[in-house]
Amino acid sequence: ELMYRHALLSGVRCIEIDVFGGPNGEPQVYHKFTPTSRISFRSVIQMINDFAFACRGGCSAGCSGGRSGAAGSCKRTVRSDVMHCCSVRGGSGDDGRECVGGCECASDFPVIISIENHCPIAMQERMVRILKSVLGDRLYVG
């Protein structure tokens, strides 16, 4: 799960998820024939929802470059794929502002979820319900 979080906070905008049948009718995510952990499909989708779309830490949700938030304004750092919210007090920021630690906005771009599906129809229907319930209006099906 932490790798999904890390990837999303690093600005990754395309996530491939290998989904297989799991116990109790719940889909599981893992990479077949490799020593990866098995985690629930719901937890991966929740991770995408929690870390791909909004600022975390002292910022207001959804801040983007130059907009003011509760902790100040967001600015892009040397790594252009991550935003940090900064206060206007002056200090350690490269533009004269002091950065508030732990607040990151991953990206303004959408996330593409590529699902490698190895599930029977009933479990695929469960996946659809999970996607709709967790992502809500953020889910675009085109």
C-alpha cells in the first residue's frame, strides 16, 4: 500500500492494478508469480482517492500553484511534480516564504487507472461498486 501512496505523491498519474479473486468475494491486488503482498482492491482505490487528488498536512484540500489555502499559498518546488504549501512569514522557501512541512499536492492532472482484470463477472461487479462508492464524482468512465 505504501508504494501506491509514494507513487501518487510523487506525481505518478497512471496506475496499473492487477486484480484477482480473493476470499469472501472481495477482489485482491497482487502481481502474479512475484513475492508481493496481497492487498484488497478497496484499499488500493481508497489510497488513490486519499493521495492523488488533494493536499495533505496543513493545506486546504485541492490547493494548486499560487492559490491561497489555510496554511498560506501553494508553490511548486524544484521537483515540479510536487507542490508544497508555504506560509507568508518569510524564511526557508526559495521565494522567501517558509514551507510548512508535510503538505504536498501530487498533481493537477487526472489519474488513469489501468486494471488488469483476472476476476469472474460477479467480482468485477463488486469492483465497479467499490470504484463508484470510493471515488464517487471523481470517477470518469469514457
